[in-house]
Amino acid sequence: MKLFETELKVVNIGLESFRQGLSDSGVKSVQAQFKPPLSQEAGLFSKAAGHAAKIAKANKKALDRILAAKPALVGMGVALDVIPGMRKDLILHAGPPITWDRMCGPMRGGIMCALMYEGLAKDAKEAEKLAASGKIKYEPCHEHNAVGPMAGIISASMPVFVVKNEEHGNLSYATQNEGLGKVLRYGAFGPEVIERLKWMEKTLYPTLKAAIESLGRIDLKTMVAQALHMGDEVHNRNRAGTSLLYRALAPAVIKTCKDPETAAKSLEFINGNDHFFLNLSMALSKASLDAGRDVKDSSLVVVMARNGTDFGVQLSGTGGRWFTGPAEVPDALYFPGYTKADANPDIGDSAITETNGLGGFAIAAAPAIVQFVGGKAADALSYTLAMYEITVGESNIYKIPALDFRGTPTGIDVIKVAKSGIRPFIDTGVAHKNAGVGQVGAGVLSAPAEPFVKAFEYFAKRLK
Amino acid sequence: MKLFETELKVVNIGLESFRQGLSDSGVKSVQAQFKPPLSQEAGLFSKAAGHAAKIAKANKKALDRILAAKPALVGMGVALDVIPGMRKDLILHAGPPITWDRMCGPMRGGIMCALMYEGLAKDAKEAEKLAASGKIKYEPCHEHNAVGPMAGIISASMPVFVVKNEEHGNLSYATQNEGLGKVLRYGAFGPEVIERLKWMEKTLYPTLKAAIESLGRIDLKTMVAQALHMGDEVHNRNRAGTSLLYRALAPAVIKTCKDPETAAKSLEFINGNDHFFLNLSMALSKASLDAGRDVKDSSLVVVMARNGTDFGVQLSGTGGRWFTGPAEVPDALYFPGYTKADANPDIGDSAITETNGLGGFAIAAAPAIVQFVGGKAADALSYTLAMYEITVGESNIYKIPALDFRGTPTGIDVIKVAKSGIRPFIDTGVAHKNAGVGQVGAGVLSAPAEPFVKAFEYFAKRLK
């Protein structure tokens, strides 16, 4: 009984709402930042602990390869010509594998747009019929060394950037970014969307291709490092990255493009789209992470990607196997006239940036983004700091000024995620859930637990 | 005696070194952040307090005009043609008025360079003789609506940017930035310096002039607002401002420049100089602050400027009168081979950015700069937070992400400076003290007390 006569000083572990009751009664308390493990299979944590040295060694090997990557923009080409395994009847999409019947609205819209763009369908109705007919095949971008934002659609005629990891020799691919609003990647398919894509194919692509070829290479790694010092996290904010790319490209465009009007229009297109660099920060991340694949016993996450229905994860140590669970709807700032009810669940390969220690993992470099959803600069620092809890290292070049130039948290360890209950923090654009509409907002979310639980349990069970 | 038997808990006010003694003896203490007033004339503080309402009203009027300014880049011209009162035998310089015999090395070097550039002297020896002969006149840039970084030299043939405050109609002027290293503004005068200046006059200037004219205007205020979200404080860091200006200019350069080689070279010059935007952030600040001049009873600082010998201040309520004191040597990161012993005291009109709530006042937006001198990101926040203590308002458009987009501290009140002892925080480049050498580092410093003491006392004595 003596307990109740003295002043109570309570430590609350678990649900923070319990603490509110104490606070309401004037009782002093502190909240312990504890989350239960995501996996209920306690025995698997013990088993993984028993193999800790081996796993740590494997993870170091994978992370060293990722950190040593030297991704550079080395050229452009048409998807059919340059992407391994590309075919005319194949459409690449964001996230893990999915069939037409399970695809979300914006992915269906993006595919319909691509079929009209390719001249395989004359209108939306015909495109929808063809898309569902079984004649068109669908495979993840990630299974072709490519990445695509939002719907992530790549069809045969689309021009793509070619990024080379000059340290390991592997290549990655991404399309040119279309800008915001009614665009294919957000599921829009109106005539203006296709007209823009055609201009990007016929005018922008040859202009940039010639400029890039004249430069030989553009060092993307240094560019991203600088962009992080300039308020970008290179996922939701790419104004600095776009600016630095633009500065590198412009003189080359002038020298290589015969027609000044075309040169000016091409540069104005990039200047009018602060997200132009996004596709390159994604390709840079893909080229870096692919170098860390297939290290035996490594529990590092090498892919996080969403198709708008499922959220998928791949680990270095488990080859090409996808671990999936339902994608969730982000907290977002919605454009006027839209609400969370309009939003499609999380979609796109762009979480490859977070997998590479950028995007939400580097959000302390870009506090403007958390302001979208009512957050403060201190929240941005907290989000990044939390990610150090689930990563095995820090970037050697991507650094955060507000954290005294500490390297970004890099190399997500699925064991740490499963055990700590801290889920990867992702920032993202938000597409309307229906095909044909487009972007409705931008926001943030934590990755769903299920893919990480499945990945951890699969990985741990096979340890020996 | 009882005092010495109990545990001492000391509050130390004043010199922090006293606290070290306590700390060394294991005595607990805290340091109160108190500084003695700069002025010893206590009666003048009482007098100013008696006129507080009138002064506050006047300061609000001046600040409102400064904050309402809409500075835009509207054109370019040759100094002789566009700067009011410019003459062939006149050289404009940074800071308050100064005669040749009192000028520091880098200012003398810059003047010698200008005389050779103008064809008035054939070598350094001849230039030095002419400069000292009395045939050449020297006046502050500030007295001609102009501003110049470091030595701040403007001679008759030099092309200048024309910035218009579209709200109040006043104009300001600044030269094109030459880049780093051996350049006129740091006092260098070798053949390569003059050659570069000639290229800037004959090639860069007509290219940029045509581009700016085709655009009509470039909104500098929005550009600086964006640059603060991108890691610049637009004094020592101008990478973002330079990038944004470049993005605006490039398509116009392509359209208006007949020769692609010239267009490419001009853009490459800007791309190669991340300080290119500095002269425009200075001209923007000058055009904004000039609108706040000559408000009766206003104690706002409208100029802080250094000529490398003296640090000068002007107040809104005291017309064109300069208040001066010796300039001090900054704490700096020195280039290899140089030390503080090589450094010239603080020099340049660039402290106009601080006077306008930018530069050192906005250093929380650019923590990279305090790293130069061993500081942390938290120090950058502290420096900016301290400046709110000596300003009467906050910017309505220049905002700092790390402070949850709080407006920068704007409108230095000389009474607050004199009373609090908090001196304006300035970041800056550092010139070698000898003519002909150039830049030796970059760093930070607090403005000297003397000009503020003189300004406060003069202002307060005349209150009635």
C-alpha cells in the first residue's frame, strides 16, 4: 500500500495512449520507445542470433559493395534496344509481380496509356480490352535492371536513361520524368499525356542523348551528395538534383543540338519539372543496390517496391524471391478537392531510394517534406535517426548537414526491422485510386510489416 | 561561513573564463548569457527608452518598406552609362569612404587592376603611381546605389547588373562575379585577372544582357527564398542561387545568342562558379534596404560595409552619415599554405546581405559554413537565433527550414545592438592582406562594436 502514498514516477512501455491516462491524472511518466517485434516467431530471433557473426560478415560484404558503387549516367537508349529481356508485347511495371486482375487503377491507367502510346490500341476502351486479353505480358521493372516511379510503366518504344555502376560494371535503366499532374506514371491516359510522351521520345530524348554522349558520363553519386546539402532527399524533393543535372547538361545541349529552338524547349522542359532528377536518383540507387545482391547469408534489403496493391521486398541473401504484403495508403497533403478516400495505396519503385539510404531515410536533409503532413523540422531529424536503428551502416558520401554531416542510414537489415518493430520510413507521391486521374497529393508512410516478417522468417528458417 | 559548508551552485554572469575556475574546482555552475552594453552612456539608453514608441513606429515603417521590396533583375549596362554619378576618373569601392593612403592591400590591388583594365596604366607600377596621384577619385559603391563584394571595385567600363525594386522603383547595381582564387575583388591584378575581366566585358556581358532583356525580368526575391530552402544563405554559399539563376537564364541564352560556342562558354563560366549569384543577392539586398532609408527617428541599420580598413554602418534615421571603426580579422578556414597572419581585416559590401536578414543572419539555413571554422549544425542555429535579439522583425519570404520555416531575423536595431552587446554575425571570404595575392580563406566574425556604439550615441543624442 505504501506505493500509493509516495509520488508515482511511471515508465510506460508500449501503447502511448496508456500514458495519456496518467498524464490526465497528473501522474509523472515517461514513454519508453519500445515496439514489440514484428515477428511472433521468437525462436527465429534466437536462431539468427546464433548465426550473428556469419550474418554480420555477409551484410558487411553486401553493404561494402553498395557503398563502393559508382553510378554514372552514361547514355540513353530505347527500352527495346537496351533493357535486357525487353519485348514488344511486354510491359514493365513498378513493384513485385502482379496480374492484370489484381492491378490498381493507376497501374491499369498507365498500362492503357502505354498501349495507346505504342499504337497497339486506338482508345482507352480498346486498350483496356487488350491489356486484359492475355496478349500483353507484365513483369516487374526490377527483374530487368530497371526502376520506374509510381506505376513504373516502361513499354518497348520508351527512351530510357542508362546508368552504369562504374565500380561493378552493372547497368540500370529508368525513363525520363514527365513532370507532375496528369501523367502516365500517375495513371492518366488522356491525349495530352500521350502527346507529351511522344514529344519526349521524338525531341527531348535525341537532344539529351546527344548531350550525354558528348559529355561521356555524368557523375550521379557526387550530384546526389551535393543535392543532400541543398535540401533534397532525392525522392520527394529533387529541385537541387534537377538544378545540378541541368547545369551539367545545358552547355552540352547547346553544343550538340543543331536547332536552338529545340535546345531551348528541352531545357525549359527540365526547368519546368523539379522532379526530373527523380528517375535518375532511382536508377542510381538501383545500380548501387544491385551490386549488393546475392551475398549468401546477408539479411540486407536490396529492394523495396510497390505495385499499388502489394508492397514487395527482396533480400541480398534470398536471390530473386519477393516477400509481399498489402500496400498501405500514405499520410499526405492532398491537392484541393481530394482526400485520403481518393488515394491509391502506396505505389512505385521509388522506395529504392530509401533502400539506398536516401528519400525518407535522408528526410532530415529535407524538412520541407514533413511539413506537408504537419510535421516539424525536429520530426524530420527523428525519422532519419530512427532509421539508424534498422540499418547496418552509414553512407560514406551521402551526408546530412543538420546531423553534422553524418552519413545517411544505409543497408536495411531485415532482422533489425523484424526485431525492433521499426518499419522503414518512406516519402512518396500519391496517385488517385482510379485509372485516368493522376496525382492527388504527396506524403509519407512507414512500410507495412508483413513483407518484412515474411522475409525475416524465410531467411531465418533457412540459416544453417 | 555557513555558505562554504553547503554545496555551491554558482551563476556566472559576464566573462565565461571565470566559470572555468569553478569548473576546475568541481563546483557546479551555469553561465548566464549576459553581455554588457556596448555603449557606456547609460543616460542615452534611458533617453531612447523615453522615445520608444516613436522609434518603434519609425522602425516599423522602415522595416515594412524593406520587407515589401520586390527586387528583380531587369537588365545590364556599362557602369559609366547606368550608375548615377559614375565618371571615367572615378573608382567605386566597398565600405565607407577611404583615401588611398589608408587603403588595405587587396583594395589597392583591386584598384591597380581596374586601372590596367581601363587602359589607364600599362603595368602595376604605373597603376600604383596613378592610383596615388590624386587624379583618380574614390567613392563608396553604396553612395552610388551600388554594392561590390570584397574590394568592391567598379570602374567606368565594367558591365553591371541592374536590379529594380519594383515596389518602390529604386535601382541597384553590381558587377558580374569573377569566380574564386586570383580575382580582382580579392586584390589580384595579374594578366590572367585582366584577361578574364575583358572576356566578361566582351563576351559574357552581351550574352547575359540579351538573355535578360528577352526575359524582361527575373524575380530575385523568390529565387533567394528558394535558395534558403536549398542550403544557401546567399553570402558564403550561393550554389543554389547560382543554379536557379542558371536554370532561368539558359534557355534565354540559347534563344538570343547567335553563336552556340559563345552561349555554351557563357553558361560554362556560370556553371564553374558557384558564387556567381552572390553579386545579385547583394544587389537584391541593396535595392531592398535603400527603400528603408531616411525614415525620421528610425534606428534601423540600412548599411553594414567594410573597406578592409574600417567597418561602416548607416542608419535609416541618420541619412548618409557613416559610423565607422576598425575592421577585424575573421575566424576562417584558410587555404593550404595560409594562416590568420596572412589575412586582411574584413572587407566588402557583402555584409549588405546580413543587413537584409541573409548571410550570417540566415546561417541556420547553411550549416556547412560553420563547419569551415569547426562549428556544428547546432552552432549555426544558435547564431541565427541570437540575431532575433537585435532585429525588429522577421522576413515574410526568406525562411529557414531548420527553424520550421521561421522568417529570417531582419531589421537590425542599433539600440538593441548597443544595449544587448550582441553584435551582428557575418560570414565572409578572406583576402590576403597584400595587394596582388587573392583569396586565402573563408570564415565568420561578429561585427566590431565601435561603429554601432557611435551610431547609437549619435542617434540617441539627437532624439527630441
